[in-house]
Amino acid sequence: MALLAVENVTRRFGGIVALADVSLALEKGQIVGLIGPNGAGKTTLFNLVTRLYRPNSGRILFDDKDLTRTPAYRIVRLGIARTFQNVVLFQHMTVLENLLVGAHSRLRPFSGGRGRKQALQMLEYLQLGEFGERLPGGLPFGTLKRVELARALAARPTLLLLDEPAGGLNHEEVGELADVIRRLRRDFDLTILLVEHHMSLVMSVSDRVHVLNFGRKIAEGTPGEVQANPAVIEAYLGAESVDAA
Ligand code: ATP
């Protein structure tokens, strides 16, 4: 049984069809890449899974539960956490407090310090210890992205949605990110859906890759299969080559 199954999902915004009859499935423990040119519908899919949007038709099942009938605030409690394309942190809270929000989003009230323990553990895991008492304002962008990732992990998810984690990072940071993503799966028993424009990163960490173009799924397969697919090459022509670093 798939951990996440997106079944024939369509989402429109007025006259714009952001997703048209899209299906994809993630098996437990997989890292799955979701790629496509700008405006292909990748973030819309994340927003549908996390219930910021409702589909016009189709179903999304997580662990056999129908997410389209689940209120947004329950999504994280079910075990789904995400990061955002543009880092979204609570600016008036310290880095540690941001992580505490993540940790407490899945805990019951009066959980006897467990939230703090989980937040501190993630602070150390992502080497953010020295920033714990700092406000996000003024921290380097790469650090802010790690804070956002740590906040998602502090909720102890089973499914992690990463929306362009490499966006805005320098070459060295992108290289480190590939290792971080692989370690996350191993250390926290995670299943990961990764939206990313950085092709060498997607192709190096993903077990399978799905490709969207103008809201439609045009290809699915192993990284090698997708890179050799003529429809994918055509979709990217003029934008970037799928095998470019
Ligand atoms: P990018 O790689 O540039 O982030 P994307 O693949 O994530 O693109 P989406 O952000 O999902 O693409 O957008 C898909 C289409 O839906 C685009 O045409 C976009 O303008 C439209 N769209 C997305 N969200 C909304 C919204 N809230 N209102 C109106 N149109 C929207």
C-alpha cells in the first residue's frame, strides 16, 4: 500500500488549470522527486496535500485516510510536515521557539517537556545550536532554510514535503543538502517528496521522479528513465537541460 496516493486530482484557479487529472504514489521510505518547468503545478500539489487547497476533483490518500476530508490543522498530526518555497518562519520568535511550534504541533498539552526535547534534538541535528536564542531576522538564508527544515522535523513526521530546499543556496550548500536528505531518510525513517529545480540534486537523491508540465503529468520513472524521456527533454527545452548540473 502506498503511503501517499494522489488519485486523478484536478485543481483550477478560475480559468487556469493548475493540475489536470494528476496521479502519483509514494511507497514508504522512498525519496520521490517532483519536477517541471515554472508554473507546472508542483507547489499546487503540495498545497493540496497539506490541505491549503481543496481539489476540484480526485482524492488524496495518506496511510489510507482521505486527506481531502481532513481539516488543514490535522495534517501535521497525521504525520505530514513541509517546508515552503519562500522560507516562512515566525519572525517574532527565536529559532528555538520556531522549532517548539513544530514539536508541539503533534503533541498533546502538558506533554512533560517532550516538545522541548524534540526541538533541542533537531537544533543539534541540523547544527543550529548557536542560533537557538536568535530571532530569524538577519540570519543567512541557508541557515533560515535549515531552521525551517528543523521545524518540520521537530514534528516527527513520517512524510516530509520539501519545496525547493536548494533554492537560494550556494554550490557547496547544495552538495551538503544531498547528504542531509539521504541522512534524513535513514535517521528518521522518512518518506520524502522533493520539489526542486536543481536537477543534479533531484537526480542524485530520488528513487523515482515524476514530471509535470502545464498541470499535466508527462513522465514518471527512475532518474535515468526520466532524463532520457523525449517529452521531458522537450518540456525543458529553452528553460534548462534535465541533465545540467
Ligand atoms: P514554480 O516552479 O514556478 O514554483 P510550480 O510548478 O510550483 O511553479 P504552481 O505554483 O503550482 O507551479 O502554479 C501552477 C499554476 O497555477 C500557475 O499558472 C499559477 O499561476 C497558478 N496558481 C497557483 N496558485 C494560484 C492561486 N492561488 N491563484 C491563482 N492561480 C494560481
